[in-house]
Amino acid sequence: MHTGVFRLRLTLTISRLTFAFLLVFAAAVAFTSGPPAGFTGGSTEPNCTACHSGAALNAGPAQFSLSASDSFNAAGTATVTAAFGITPSIKHGFQVMGKDSAGAYVGGWSLLTPSTTQKNGPNHVNHTAAGTALTSWSADSIPGALPAGPVTFYAAGNQTNANNAPNGDNIYTRSVRVYQAGLSANATWALGSVQPLTLAAPTQTNQMYVIAVSELSSPETPVNATMAVPLNLAGQFVQLGWSLPTIFQNFVGVLDAQGNANAAVAIPYIPTLSGLTLHFAYATVSGALQVTEVSNRLTRTLQ
């Protein structure tokens, strides 16, 4: 009698353990093909440590990054890339999503390599089973109409130990902003040269613009409830940028019918300026003198 009860309990215990193991194994195999949507760790989302365990968040030995162009191109597209650099593992995964300045999800993803990346609902992109053999993944964000302000993309990366289980995996989270107004320039700024600045804000055609320059990049300067100029406008160079028009040329002007404009910095040949780092950004302004858009920060060091 007692032996029969013991065997029954043992059988039930083994069955439960087997079932639990199968659940874990099934989840691990399922996540190999891509995690559930909503685990980037960005904004209001949890991250992959909700299921995976290993080192503390962002404390593993790998290097994980999320990168994109500073601004959307003229077609309204930005390529977003999640990547592992240095990593001791052979198997990795990721998930990425974007939110606009109002906190709404940004959809419109276009896959560059459908064999290794996949859409996960309307707002998320992550790896496929084949994609876990890679350490870098890219997709195009084509969000369409957006409220003013930048889009922030969030990503989680999983550096796994390839044991088909959720333990021993290291999770990383990153974010990057892409602006609707772009500011670009040459990479190298030599003393005594004139460096052109290119402004492109296709959603702000025929609007007034104001470029600011500062030696301080942070903290950013809020201009309204949803936007901030990505400069510290308490810097000493801010007033110089608007009071020395022969050096800081066309720092106030009007965008053309395509939302484009050109400005320039005429760098004096003063040896003591070598090594000086300056940060630039601009805002577009409506006829009612309300800020309608802000650009990315452009940083250059004089040489």
C-alpha cells in the first residue's frame, strides 16, 4: 500500500518536473525564432531579463550598440542597426522598436534581410532562427507622418550561451534618436578653412531656422513640452554664434521650398583654437515664433 502510494507520488513528481523542463525548453526554442513583442527595455517596455538570467543588465562581457543616421533622409527613411562588437558567444538575438516624441509607437518597418530579421507585429523587429548566427542586424524605419520632434529607437540584445535555456544569457539595452531635421557637415575641420553646413528639414518647408553653437553638449535645452535642442545653450559660444556673422555665416535664415538651406563656419587661423570642440544644432520657427522642429546635434573638433 505504502509502496504504491510512493510510486504514484514519485511518478507525479517526475511528470511535473518533465513538464516544467519541456516548458522551459519550448520557450527557449521559441525565442530562438524570435522573442514575444514588447521586450526592448525602452520607454514602458520590460527587457529580456523578464525571461533570461545571467549577469546584471548591461553588465555582461559583450559590447552591444544601436546606431542609425542622425536624421531621416529625404524619402523619410532611417536605417537602424543593432550589433554586437566584442562578444564571447556564438549565438545572439535582438529586438528593436521606435517611439515618436508623443510616446506613440512608430511602425513602417522594411526588412533588409528577411531571412535573418522579421517583423513582430506592427511595431517591433527581431531576429529569426537563422539570424541568431549573426552579430549585426539592420532594418529600415519608414514611419510616414509624425508629430514634430525626434523618434527614439530602443533595442535589447541577448548574448546567449547557446544552451537552449533561458539561464546564462546576458542582456543589454540601448537607444538612439533620429531627427526629422538634419544638420550635416564635413568630417574634418581645419583652422583657416570655411566649412559648409547643410540643413535638411523636409517637413518644415519655407520656415525660418536658427542655428545655435555651444561648447557644451549637455544638458539639453527644452524648447516646449515634447522637444529639446540637443545643446546646452548656457555656453559662452551661443551669443558669439549670433554676433559674429562673418564667422558663423547664415546662422539665421529661411528654408527653401524643399526644406533645405546652407550655412557655413569660417574658421580663423588661430593656433590656440586647435582642439576646441563645438556643437551645433538648429530649430525651425513658425511665423508665430513657435519652435516647430529641432535638428540633431553636430559635433566637430577644430584641427
